Amino acid sequence: MNEHDRGGTSDRDNSRRGHPERPDVPTTPTTWQDATPDERKKAVQKAILYLRSVARKRKTISYKRFVNFMNITQTVHFTIQEFLDREGPRVRDSILYRVSTEEDSLGRGMLSVVVVSSSEPRIPGLEFFKLARKLGRSVTPGSSASRQDCFSRELATVYAANKQLELTTRFFTLT
């Protein structure tokens, strides 16, 4: 017998209304697709801060590690599939798309370049390169060498921008 058979509500219903005794506390996490605009904005900001810290260390992380970090630190929860199976309008709505377009519009490069596949070659997925092309980067469709070159250039841009951000932040903290 499930909750609907007993006249109750599903966990998914409770996740938006909250716990029966405490309506302000969700019983299950909100997914990215079900998140409110405010929840999405907060998740994007959390992702930007985390990925900037990765970039300042001149590192990359896997999609899995990124998803795990976001799920531990956010009320909006993600699945790997949301990053690997993106088509059409869902791509424009994804968190890494938003991270890259926001940071690039500020002249700091496509910050999501630091999130890479855990298998060889350790570069971002194809959707990253489609966005890179859309943002004016030189990427030849279907060419793995071109993707590797684009990745290397973008990674250098993001590392430099975040190093500069760190220096600027330190300067203003000292003054």
C-alpha cells in the first residue's frame, strides 16, 4: 500500500509544501527542474563560488564531484543525467550553462571549463563546446583536436581571470 492508497501525499508533494508538522522544512530536496527561480539563482551562485575556488587552485573536477558538492551544500539536488543528457531548451536551463554565460559576460571566461569528464580525454562534454562556439570560441565540430585546443585556451583564460579575482579580493581586504 502506498501513501496515495492511504490517503496521504507523496514525498514529491511534500517537497514543495514542506513537512506535515513543519511546513517550512521540505521533506525531500527540490530537483533542478522543479526549483523556483530563486532556488536556481542561489544554486548558480553557489556553483560559481565553488568553481572559482577550483579555478584558483588551477585544478579541474569531474561532473560527479561537482554534482556531489552541489547536493551536499544545496537544497536543490541534481543527478548526473541532468548534465549528460541535455537537449534543446534544457541545455539553456542547465546550471553549468548559466555559470558559463554569466561569468563569460563579465569577461572571466566559461567557468564551467573546470568541470570535466572523469574518463579520457578529461575535457568537458560536447554541450560545453557547442556553447563555446555560440559564444564565439574557435571550435571545429567533430574535431577532437579542436576541442582539446579550445579546452586548453579556455582553461588558461579562466585560471588567469580567477587568479586576478583572488589578487583583487586580497588587495581590497587589506585596504
